[in-house]
Amino acid sequence: MIDVIVVGGGPTGLMLACELRLHGVHVVVLERDAEPAGHVRALGLHARSVEVMAQRGLLDRFLEHGRKFEVGGFFAAIDKPWPDRMDSAHAYVLGIPQPVTEKLLNERALELDTEIRRGCAVTGLSQDEDGVTVELADNTQLRSRFVVGCDGGRSTVRKLIGVGFPGEPTRVETLLGEMEVGVPQEEITAVMTEVRKTQKRFGLGSFGGEVYRVVVPADGVAADRTVPPTLEEFKKQLRATAGTDFGVHSPRWLSRFGDATRQAERYRSGRVLLAGDAAHIHPPTGGQGLNLGVQDAFNLGWKLAAEIGGRAPEGLLDSYHAERHPVAADVLDNTRAQMELMSTEPGSQAVRRLVSELMDFEEVNRYLIEKITAIGVRYDFGEGHELLGRRMRDVQLKRGRLYELMHGGRGLLLDQTGRLSVEGWADRVDHVVDVSEELDVPAVLLRPDGHVAWAGEDQQELLGHLPKWFGAAVS
């Protein structure tokens, strides 16, 4: 029997597979498409996702293919400078196209001996007390202990298990495509500068050479949104929005996206779980979608591995929903707000001007960008130290950096006192005695995802928290 079948081989599914393989879990990834998509939906990684890659020793390979940006405009395209004093050692956006992110995660998954099967569409699913039976389009079946649906907003897995997906349907549609442009860059820049003074859902960005990413408001909402737009539709909407179609031609890929906001009622149904767009969809404002999915996987992976390994404390796997559902709900809310602020209606424009004034305050600007980049996330672990529930930033230690110690996906006790012990949990938790000028608490216990599970210096207190996250001690 397979331990975990991951349905969907995008960034969320591949990240989850990598996390599970770190703990020796037998994973099979089923991807419906025979070949990876070449088009670019997401354009980069936000600070928290950059931290995730650093925590697993993957950041260098991402930096080789990406470009660091410290530019504003991520909240509702309100042009404010990148905030100072963000709570991260990786306080930047890494510009990297989604196909490259998928390629790098796929390579890492294969390095970890993950079994990836392409051209495998799931058509049926049933579960019992012992496992899940998955039916494929070729009439074969697979059996696993758990299944995780990472198969996008139209998730087959979510539909098969009957989990509700409440929210609002698309009311505003936008066209997105990759095509060649027949006018010089100077003309594009001049038109964009003028149009984007009021229409933030418009833009042309060069991929290098003559191919551009083109975004333009659609004329209403299509009756069948699974049908891609035509090049002529793009030209018509470009002329309506910008007064020119820029001579666009030779499209590589044409698509449409809406502003629907929906969230799965629950992220777990027995032995089946949901992550990424299968669990939540929202407008792409702020570039949060891919990042949210990768961070779902980062939260779920170690918990599911512990459950399969028989060492998970009661309720650990259910904490995935308890922690990640509110995070996604907040993303849905902030994208709703951003869409309102990007409307050309007079009332929305008035609110936009007010929010822009508020963002001149450094604290407001930083708060909103830390929300978008997810480094402001704090899970509810109850009362305690101000660090409790927050992810620990990549602090500088005397003998290196913190994230360099987390590549294996284990828990970590960072002990500045040298007096504490994780005896009984040493097979799951690393004990590091070191000091940092950036850390003003004697010791912190970090979960495998880097969130602070305990802070203090009392050994008895520590012993009360270790079982909560890492299960019973081994004598």
C-alpha cells in the first residue's frame, strides 16, 4: 500500500511530496497533464515562501533562476516604497516564473525518490477505515493510506469527497495571455503609464524579445469560463481599454481568470485532505496564490508524516485545518479588499486615495506588505510569549544561520542557555546550543515548519510542550 497519493503535480503537490519524502514516506504524485505547462501564471515567490526554500536548503537553486525585488505596489497596486524593518532576513520578492518553480521542485522531488506519474487522471475515490482507493481514467486502481488533493480550483478530489466550496462567483473577469507585440517598447511604456493611472487590471510585461505577458479587463463574464478567449477578443479589449491593440499576434497561450472567492468548508475528510487551490481560490491580486499553496504543503507535510509514522500526538493532523483555514480566509478577505480598491468606480477610487494616504505611515505599509508576503502569520497556540505561534526568522547564530539547521525537516530546540534537554525526543528534535544577538529569549522550540511552539528556559515547561507537537518520548 502507498502511504500518500498526492493528486496534482503543481507547486503545492510537489512541495508536499518533498516534505513527506524527507521523513521516508512512500509518496506517489498523480498529475493529469502528460507534460508540464509552459505558460506563466504566477510570477514569483513572496518572503515567506523564500524562507520556506531556505529552511529546506533549496534557496540557492531558486536564486540562480530568479531575481530579487524590493519594490512596492503589491497591495492593490498602490505604488508605495518597499517597507523598512520587515521581520525577515529574506525581505524581498523573488521574481521567478511558475514553470521554473515547478521544474525546481520537480527536480528536488525526484532527488528524494518521489514517484511522479504524469498523464494520470483521477476519476473515482472511496475510503474506509484502513485507506483510500483511487480510480484512474485507465480503469486501474491504487490504494493508499491517505490522499491529498492538490489538483486546483476545479479539484476532482474535493468534488469526489463532497466537501462544500462556498463563496462568491466571478463578477469581474480579466484576460491573460502570452503573445508577440508589434510596436516598440517606448510606445507600450507611454500607453501603460497613462492607462494605469486608473485601470490597474491592465499591463504588458516583456519576457525578453518580442513575447509579452498581456493582461486586460474582459467585456463581462464568459458563459463558459473554461473556454479560452480568442486573439480577436484580446485585440478588442486592448483597443477598448488602451486605444490600441499594440499589434499583438502569434499567441502562445490565452486564458481568463475571475475574482471568485471560495474556500473549502473543511480541509480534511477522513483520510483525504485538500491543499492549495483545491482548498481555496481568490483573485490573483498581490500574487498570493502559489505562495499560499506552497505554505499549505509546508504546514501539512510533517504532520501527515508523523501520522503515518505512528508518532503524531492526538489532534496534530487536524491542526492543519485549524491553522491554515484562517490564513486562507484572511487572504480571501485581503484580495476582496484589493479588488474593490482597484475598481474604477468613484467610491472605490475615493477609498483607494484614503488607503494610499494611510500607507504613507511606515507601520501601515509594513503591516499590509507583511500580510501579503505571509510573514505576519501567527497561528493560535494559546497564551504565552509574543513569539508563540509565529515563524522564527532566519536569525544569525554564532556558528551560522538558523535555517541552515532545518534542512532535514525536524523539530529544533535552539538553546542559548546550554541547560536544556530533549532527551526522549532526540529522534525527532535537534538540540542546538548556540547564541544569537537577534534572539532575546533564552530558548525556543521550533516545529519542523519553523513556527515557535515554546519559548522560555524552564525544563519542566519544555517537557510539557514537546509531547504536544512531537508525540510521546522514547525511553
